[in-house]
Amino acid sequence: MRTPGGDPPVLERDDLLAELRSYLDEASEGRGMMAFVAGEAGIGKTTLVRTLRQDLGDAVKVLWGACDPLSTPRPLSPLLDIAADRDSGISDVMTEGADPYDLFGALVAHLKSGVRPTMVVVEDLHWADQATLDFIRYVGRRVPETKSLVVATFRDDEIGPDHPLRPVLGDLASSRDWVRRLKLPPLSERALEVLAGDREVDVVDLHRITGGNAFFVTEILAGDESLPASVSDAVLARVNRLDTDARRVVEVTSIAPRALEVDYAVRLAGTDLAAAERSVHAGVVIGEGRFLRFRHELARSAVEESMLPARRIDFHRRMVDLLEDEVEPDLARLAHHAVRTGDAYLVHRFAPKAADQAAARGAHRQAAEFLEAAVTHAGGVSPGVEAELRMKLAWELFIINRPEVASEHAAAAVDLHRPSGDRIALGRALSARARIDWNLSPDEARATIQEAISVLLDEPPGQPLAYAYYQAAHFNMLARNHDLAIEFCGKCIETAESVGATDEREIGVLTLGTTELVTGDVDRGIELLLGVIERARTRDDYRRRLVALSMLGTGGGEARRYPDAARWLEEAIGLARGFDEDYTASYSTAWLARIAFEIGDWDRAASLAATVDHQGAVICRLTADGALARVRVRRGDPGAVELLEELRHLGEGQELQHRWPTTAGRAELAWLRGEMAKVEATARPDFERALNTDSPWAKGEMGFWMWRAGGIDEPPEGAAEPWARHIAGDWEAAIRAWQALGCPYEEAMARADSGTEENLRSALDIFQRLGARPAADWTRQLMRELGIEQVPPRPREATRVRPAMLTARQMEVLGLVTEGLTDAEIAERLFISPKTAGHHVSAILRKLGVRSRTEAAAAALKMGIASGSG
């Protein structure tokens, strides 16, 4: 039996179909699910899902969309397909310039309101544009609130480590109970016997040639001769058996990824509908409504690549003419065919417009690809036009985290503007280049923004100058240079007010508030940022509100206003996840981990650090893993040295604010090991950097380790009070300050340094309660050196808190993980369910602060945990 559209029969897929039906049963009960269906090209992913659709009948509503194999994918292609269904709930929302998240929200709202369960199918995610990947992440996080099953197919052999689909799969597939991943295996020789039927075919040889790939088998069996050398040969043999007109229809269909309108195919081929019908009846292409398509992309590409280049280019050029005549031309399709012509004029007519449309839809990777095509064909345009193209390209590359290439295009844009005499354009380009270059070299970025300001000062004040002042203020805030940051904030706000640049004024105020928070009047900084949030809330400007919340949370954490900072960070994370602002959610979570570390909640710090996306911005990882590494140092857990060294290299060239906590951790580790010379050698470089900033907490903590090593005798000027009191020997004031902030470890160090028996015993109690074994041992040794009698001994091994606060059962499971057992094998060994075993493994990973079973096993071996130990 064949499925709709002429797909091959379904064999050896009953278990997978049953699995998908069970997910639909869950969805119908109000527990929505998402299923990723993976497999190589031609293995039968689409056939599987179409079969399920056919079996469901009218019991389930189906919304179907697919990604395009265009040279640059059409932004939100699956949603465009779905919007064509008037019952989709987004037909009226899917308009030019619509905010992508409005579309996502509208579809999710529709899925929540449906009476029948809904199956949403998104095919070929390996070709997805960035906006579509954002949609998958968005709907994947919210699908359990709906009565729907979202099925997404992709080729797992075409997504390498750097493929943009990877982080989406990592975010969804590995950490959510409602997400499943199905893998389609090749067909067996027995299945090939069924497909071959009465044909005299060597099934063993057929299986060898095709590898059990359903599409390959079908194409080869469609031939009338002996087995061909390749699938491409099989496809082309069938094409060559067609008459001239029908073959031309097939050829023109091959230049259009996914499908081509029958009317366009006939006009391009210069023939009639009868020729199109003959190509369908021969089984070379499939007719679906008003479209022709190949059964598989592999067949389409085989035909397209078989044509002479001149013939192929002529078809693409004529396709551009046809698409231009549409009432609402599809810019992505136009740009695709224009690029395939190699004609610079056509590329520049359509690629920049397609890039603007892609960027507006949040498809920044696609916008960059369109702009790269335009820049590649920029030989015939003016320097000013090329500069603007490169500047736009640089910004899109920056957004998709390709800073080195972005910097190259930004520098080229600046060089193109220099001879033009257009000072405002040059100033804008310099400002943009500075913003991009900060991620590579903060010092160079500051020099570039100074040049931008100098250039713009030669012109009447305007928005470009206000923005340049903002950038200068922001860079100096990040470097913790208080006076310069305040000065440029003032200039930004004054210039913006004089020219009516509302946005620039607001970001100037935001930067002023952040500067005060981290290097000045903390309360004034909080007041200014809360004002920004309130105004943003009134204007329904979620982005400005989110940035201000993030600044309040991270800056408040640095200022050690812990309860308020944690509350602001939690609010920022909730808002960021609502709009899929993953960077802000990740960085805010990293800061929650740092706060948990500083207040002694070390289990939570390690758990939070493990959830932070390690593929994104460097500062997220520096902050999260910095907290995790310091937890390991203070507990005496394995892996501290390796992680700290990794972070030291990662932090090279970063601002001091992101470096000094790791440096402090390295210095502390050296101190706990009694390596006093190493303490000073480790601390001195960042201590000297701190002295050149206005960061009270960097001066204080780095100054403390210099003092501990004997490198200084007095607190640095401007050091935060608790550290300054400690260094000055004002023990009681230091103890009170640390108590008021809620930092028990630092409180215990101040108590121990006071030297009184009462404080030493209190310090030992605190260290033992925290699980800070190295500091507790140091305290015992200090008590003995001071002649204190009856020093409490180390707890016996049997009564010690287990590593990372693992339960007895978790220790048992961890021992089995070190043997390489799967969840199912662990379950069988311990007489528990595989699901329970999986929950134990997940909890162990969180507590150990690792991201994989391999890392957990390595940590277990270092801790001396053998199978079954408790």
C-alpha cells in the first residue's frame, strides 16, 4: 500500500508509528508532546509521518510545514505553510513585518484553545532558518500546556557539531520530559524482498548498494534494467526515458527546491499540461495540487546537477522574471534564483531586500547569508553602498556569534567610508565597529569609539553622536571606570535630549544607573534602573525592561545585595524565557549560581551552573563555571585545578569583572595547599588591574589575597568595607559585615583570623556545616599552633557528608555509572524502573556539577567511588 503523494510503502515502522500514536494519546489528555524524528536522507521520515496522518483521519487536526533547501532558507517557511491553512490561527497574524514572537504566541494560543488534539509537523529542520529554530525552541518549551503533538524531522547525518540545530536539540531533547527523539533504522533484507515483489533482484546486492535506505531502494527498483551503480544513475535513467517535453518539465522542476507551481513549470519548459502529466505518470515527479515536486531532494539535486550550467542559469534567470510578476513576490525565492544566476545586478536587486525581511523576522543567520551574497557580488556598486552592505552584514554576523568575521566586515566598511567625506556615515560605521570589536578586544573598542566621537564632533549634534557617547559610557562601565562612564552618560543624555533621540536618552540613563550600581552610589543606581523598568513597562517595551532587570540582577549581585539581586535575576530569567532571549536567561542563571556560591548554598550553585548554556557567550561560562570551580576548591572536591586552569585561558582578554573571581579561586586553592608564594604570584596581576579600576569588590577580594600572601599590609583605597575591615585587622567589624551580607565562609575566615578561641571554634563549626573540609583542616591546625586544647577532630570517614551531598542510593547509582551501565541496566541491577534510574542519574549530574555520564564517572573515580559504595 502506498501513502499519499506516491511515497513508498511503509515497512518495519509499526513500533515507531505506535510510539507516535501514544504521544498523541498523551496530547489528547492535555499533556502536549514534541517528537524529533531523525534519520538519514531517504530513510523514510516523511513517509512515516504521512502514514500517521493518513491513519488519524479527522480525529486529529494536522498543521503541516516544511523548511526549504534554498541556498539561503526562506525565513519562517514552515509557518508560512501553516498560515496557508485558515484554521491554523495565524493566517491573519502572518503579515509582512510581523514580530516573530507574535506569530509564535498566536500559534501556541491556538494550540491551547483547540477542542481536538492537533499534530504540528515541521519537516527538514536541518534546512531551517534561524527564526524557525527559534520557533521550535519556543513551541517546544510550551507544548505541554497544549493538546498537541509537534513532530519535527531532520537528517541527523547532516548536522555537525557547529550546526545551528544542535543547541536547540540540546536545550529541548535532553532536559524535558515531554520531548522524545525517534531514530529510523535502515530496512532489513526481508523488507527489501517485500518491496521487490516478483522482480528478479539479488536482494543481498540491493541491500549492499542501498544500505536499506527506503528511497534508494524504491528508485532502483523502479528501473527496468539491472542494478545501477548509484541512485543518481537510477534517477537519471528514468528521466532519460521521458520524451523531450516531459523531460524539460522535470528539468525546470529541479531548479525549485521543494516544489514548483505547475503553471511556472509549463511556461519555463515551453510546453503544455500534457507534458507535465506524462512526467507525473512516469513516476519521476509527483503532482500535488497546483505543484510538482520530486519524491526526494536527492532526486531533485541529481537532475539539477546533470544539466549544463548555461541551461541551468537560463532557467534560474527566467524564474526570476516569473516571480517578479507576482502580486506579493517572495523575496527569499527571488534572491535564491538571483544568486544562482551569478548576475550581480539581480543579486543586488533582491538579496539586500530579502536580508531586511529575514532580519525583521528574526532569521539573522539567513539575513547574513543574503548579505554575504550581495557583498560577494559588490564589484559594480559604489563604495558607499558596499560599505552599508558590509556594515549590515557585520551586525548580522555579530548577532549570530561570528565576531571575528563580523569585525573584518566592519573594518572594511570603515575603510570604504573614510575617503567619502561623509563624516556622519564614517562615525556611524566606527560606532558599530566598536560595538562588535569589544568582544574581541575591549581596549581596541574603546580606541575606536573615541575616534567615532572625534569624527562626529565635526558635525552638528545628532543621534549618531548620542549613540557614540552611549557606547563610550557602556565600555567604561564594563571596565569599571566610574568617572569616565558617568561623564559619557551625561553627554549621551544631554545630546539625546537636544535632538529628541528618545531611545538614546533611555539607554544613557540605563547605563548611568548600572555605573552607579557597580562603582558608585548603589541606591541611586537601583533607583535609576527601576525607573527605566517602569517606563519600559508602560511602553510595553519588554527588551528594555529585560536589559534593565539583567543589569539590576548582575550588578546587584556584584554589590552583594543578594536578596534583591536574586529576585531581579529570577524575574529576568522568566521574562527572557518568555521571549526566548537565551543569552540573558543563561547569563542571569550564571549569576544566580555565583550568588548561591557566595552565600554558601553550594549544592544549588553547582546545580545552577550545570544548566547554563556552555556554547554561548564566554562570560556566561566564566561566571557559571567560576562558581562551580570555587565550590570544588572550598569543598576539596576533585576537578578544581583543571576547571580553574581552563577558565584562566578562557578569560584571557576579558574584562576584569569576569576574570577576578576565577583568579581569586586559584589564589585560594594555592593558600589551602600552603603554597604562599603562588598565592601572591596568582593574585598580583589582577590585583594591579583592580587598582586601576573603581570596582570596590575587585579591589577588596584581590587585595585580601595579596594581604594573605604578605604582599600588602593595608587595605587598598576604595576596597569594599568587609574586605577592608578584614585586611585592617578589625575582626569584629569584618565579622558583622559578612554576617549582614550573608556570606558565611568569609565570616568564618574573619573569625579564624581573629585568633580567639571562641571565634576559632565558631569558624570551625561554620566550615564543617558548609562542607569546607580544607578550610576546616586549616582552622584545626591554627588552633593547635595557638595551643588551644581539645581541638575537635576530623569527622570519621563513615560519618562524613558524602561527596556533593549525594544520597546513599545516588552513591550506589554513581558506582554503576562508572561501570558504563545504561539506565536500563542500572534499573535491572537495583530492581528499580529505568525511569527512576534516569532520575537518579540526572540528580547526580546536577549535584556533581557535570554535564555527562562520562564526566560523572571521571569525578567518581577521583573520589574513590567504586560500584555499590555508599
